[in-house]
Amino acid sequence: MTTMRVKSKVLLTFFLAIMLLIGSLITISSQVFNTKFYDLELSQIKDAQQVILNEINKDTEALSLTTADWAAWSETYDYIQKKNSSYAAENFSYESLKNLPIDLIIYTNNNKIVHASAIEKEKIKKPSTDLLSEVLKQSNLLQVYSDYRNTKTIIELENHGVWIASAQPISDSFQKAPPRGTLIMLKRLDQAYFKNMLSRVRIKVSLQGVSNKKNEAIKKSETIFYKYSSIKIGSNKFLVYRIDHIPKTTIKGKEAFITFTLVVVFFVSFILGLTYLVIEKKVLSELMKIIDEINLLKVGNLTMISMDKESTITEIQDLVNTLNKLISRVKDDYALLVQKGKFESLGLMAGGVAHEINNPITVIQMNTFKLLRQLKKNEDIDAQVLKKKLEQNMQHIDRVTNIILGMKKLSRHSIADSLIKVSVNEIINDVASLEAGFKSDKDITITYTKLEEDKFIEALPSQIIQVLINLIVNSSHAINDHGQKWIRLEAECNRNFIQFKVIDSGNGISKEIQEKIMDPFFTTKEVGKGTGLGLSICQRIAHFHGGNLELDTDSRNTTFILNIPLVKLDSLEEKVS
């Protein structure tokens, strides 16, 4: 199960690594491609923008050339002086004007309109008075007569839109006589003009109007780019038009990129998949064997890791050798720590036990002395008195025997011994029998609560007793300055565990200390009065027995709980403690 779980995790990690690699590759490539495509589209839009400007400039030049040509005719010069009556009929018809790049033609003399014609929908019409009035307001067009110069520009006529305008002084063909009036030709820059760009240069353009601000924005979606461009038509006014650009390069590029991505995903997945199979066969399978061996290890039964055959990978063989050295070191260190704790417990109790044994021995000695004195004097000994004395001696002998048995149980087992089935209530009794040895303060009341129905655990009794005594001694030190001094050792059955609870009259342990209390060498005692190994060793002993030692943070009083797994009566051979 563990092997399958580890393999699943490795496979999942490999899969995630592939996904991460592919995702990163796609993301980076997409960014690079999109940037390049975007730059390319901008370049194409810029080219289109330049084409539109070139077309407008071309129309402006064409209008300027036409104006200059007509203004230089002798017939035009005569007409403006009213010397050519046939000029109007010959030149102001639709047939004469339809091929010219103009929408409006105006003849002026002394800033007065002599003639004006507008081309609209294949007809010649007379322009509106309002339109002509707006044209006459354009001083830069009318001054060409007095300045003897030509003008070409883009102007806005209020309520009549934007126009390309060209003005030329009317002179004789030899330009010997002074100019007589001005010829003005205009071409409208309206929606139809820009719409016609699609047929002229294959660029879709739409007029957006006149704005007080220059607009060069770009808006884009997946299927189209909108590029706004501006042409200055006055000191603070701009003609704004929009180029609609379909990003064909990006669309084709994305299709190619998808194909590229699929190919990359396939090859990366294939290569990494092949790599995984090689790693799984050569490395992972051997590591799984090592993990299985490690999972079979128990603190109470540490055995060296063995492989069916020596690994072909030097690093794995080195790992096995290192783990075996570590296992050997842990076994030695753990045995030393447990033995140290045991000696500390025995040393702690030695004085108290000696005092506890001395009292019953003194009573036995006194009773025996009295009986011997009566026998020496050949005095008659009352049978009831004799019985009473002997019963007292037996009671005190049993008391001494129990103390000695408790000490033997505490010192008997070593780390190399096998776990045995032991009674929970018997462990409580053994701890109680050693109370005189570890109880340093006579004002402390210690009570013991056994199970109503005795249970059994698989353990080394001496180590369980050692842990409980260590916890009780710690409690007695902690409550030394308290008004109420009591400690309770209780045994409870909780599902598949026996819980040995050591509860004292203290008010718990601060959160800062809770996090460190099980750490080796951590102690709250004064220097020289504690090594900080007590609870650390107790925790190790609990793990050795398949259980754990924990602090009950929810309890009102300071409470430590030693959890040891229950054992069923039929699961172990009966062994004598």
C-alpha cells in the first residue's frame, strides 16, 4: 500500500512537472509569439496609415495641379473679365467636370463669387449660400490673388464638413498680365471618400469626425484591430478617421502556434514519460524496497535493511549503508537514554525507598527482639500475643516485598527485551508501591484510579512505570509552591488505547512552553536541577510502545496523557512478568 502510494505521488509529481513545463513553455512561447504578432500587426497598421496619408496627399496634389492648370487658361482669364461668353457652357457641364478630382469649383474676383458649381450624384448643382459664405471666410484661400501665390490645404467648413482645398490666382497663359480673381477647387473628405479607400487601396477606413484632441489610440479584439488616426486641420482641431485592420497574420500565426504546441506537448510528454519509466525501473523500484523495509521497522525491533541484491546504482547502495549505520546508532542511543532515565529514577527513589523499608524492618526487629527475650527467660508466651506479633511481622514483610518487587520491575527490563502482556491495574499498583521513593513532599496527596475492568497492554512494565513516575515527579516539582497540592494517576480505556493520565493541581502550561516541552534538553528548572531529557525520553518510550505522550491543552488542570495500544487476550502468548 505504501509503495503504491509513493509511486502514485511520484507519478503525480512527474505529471505535474510535465504540466508545469508544458504550461510554462506554452505561456512563454505564447507571450513571445503574441508580442511578435502584435508588433507585426502594428507595423502593418502603420503602413496602412501611411498609405491613407499618401492617398490624401495624392488627392491634394491632383487637386492642386488641376487648379493650377485651369487657372492658367487664357479662356479662364477672359471669362473672369467677362470677355468669353461661351466658357461657362463649355466648362461647367457634368461631362466637363466629372473626371476632375473635385466636388466644388468657385471663381472669385475681388472677393466676390463670379461662379460656383457643385458635383453631387452625377449632377451639377448650385452650392448653398451658406456653404459659399463659409468658403469666403477662408482668408488663406482668397489672399492668393493679392499675394500672387497658390494654396493647398485641408479646411473645416462649419456645418459642411472637412474639405481638401486648392486656390490659384487666375492669370493669362503667359503670366504677363496681372492676376484677375481666384480659382478655388475643393474635394470633400466625407464618409464616402474614406469608404472608397477600400476599393482604391484595399484598406477599410471610416470617418470618425472632427475632434479638439489628437487621437492615435488602438483598440483590439481577437478578430480585428481599430487604429485611430488624426490629421491636423486647424490650430486646435483634428480630422479623426479609423482604420479597421483584420489581423490575418496573427490568426494564421495562432493556428501555426497551436500546431507547434501540440507537437511540443507530444514530444515533451513522450521524452518525460520515457524518462519516468527509466527512473521507475532503475531508481524508484529500489527506493520503494528501501521504503518498505523502513516501514517495517519498529522502535522496539530495529533491524538492518537488507536488499535482495546489491544495487547497480552506487548512490542507492550508499543510502542503504548509511541507513543501516543510522539504525545501529539509534538503537545504541535509545538504549542509553532509556537506561539513563531508569538510573535517574532509581537514584531519585533510593533515599525514600530506604526510609520506607527501614520502618517495617524496625517493627519486625522489635517484635522479634521481644519474643526472643521472653524465650530466653523461659517465660510463657500468650498464643494471641504471639499470633499478633507474627501477623504484624508478615504485614511488614509483605510491605517490604512489594517495594522490592516494584524496584525490580523498574530496573529489570532493557531495550533488548521483548514486549510482554501486562495488566494495566498492576502497573498502577506498582507505581503506588513505589510512592515512598518518589514522593518528595509529604504535603502532596497522590491518588490512583484503576480500571473497573482490567485491561492488558503490550509493554515493558519497567519503562511504563518509569514514564509515570517521571510525570508524577515533574508534577510534584511544578506544584511545590501551590496552596493545594494534589496529583492523580488515572487509567482510562479509550477505544483501542489505554490512557494513563497524570493530573495535578496546576493551572496548565503556557502556550510558549507547550511548543517546546517535548524537545530534548528543554527545561524550565534552574541550572543544575534538570537536563531537559525527562519528557523527551518519555516521548521516545511512548513511541517505542506504539503510542504517544501528549499534553491535554483543553484540561483545566495540568494533564499529561500517555497513550498505549490495547492488546487482545488472544493476540499474544501469555508471558509472566
